[in-house]
Amino acid sequence: MQKNRHAEVVYLNVYHVTSLNKAVELVGLGFYHTSVGIYNLELSYGGDDLDRPGTVVVYRGNSAGLQLKESIAVGLTYFNLDEINNITDYFG
């Protein structure tokens, strides 16, 4: 059954938490929030406007209004979207 699935790229999204990063990055420091991007979703611990604990799932680009610094491809998954939803429901 696995061979009938298509690979989906998984990304690590790195967001600036503060505009001060532009200054402190010059000395190798910074304040960041990260999320895992898969399909059209971002999964993270915190990082939404609802201020609730646990895993948060938002649509891509909606990480509490933070500015995206970079997206880094970190691998592939063969889970489909329903399976991803089941996993995030378990940890949410």
C-alpha cells in the first residue's frame, strides 16, 4: 500500500519573533519560532492567536503574524492528510 502513495516534502519553517533580530543576528543571536510545514499546514507548539497549550495546526503562513525567515526542506513523508490530522489530534 505504501507504494501507491506520493511523497510530500516536509519543511522546517523559521520565523522571526521580534524585529530586533535584524540587529542581534549580526552577532549570531536571534529569537525564533519554528513550525513543521506539510501539505498546506504548519504544526508547532504554540504560535497561534488563541493562546492555548499543546500542538497547534494552522494554515501555511498563519503563525501568529510572525515574519517568515526561511523554510528548510528536511525530508519526505508518505502520510496522507487524514493521517496527519489523526496524528495532530492525538497530540493536540
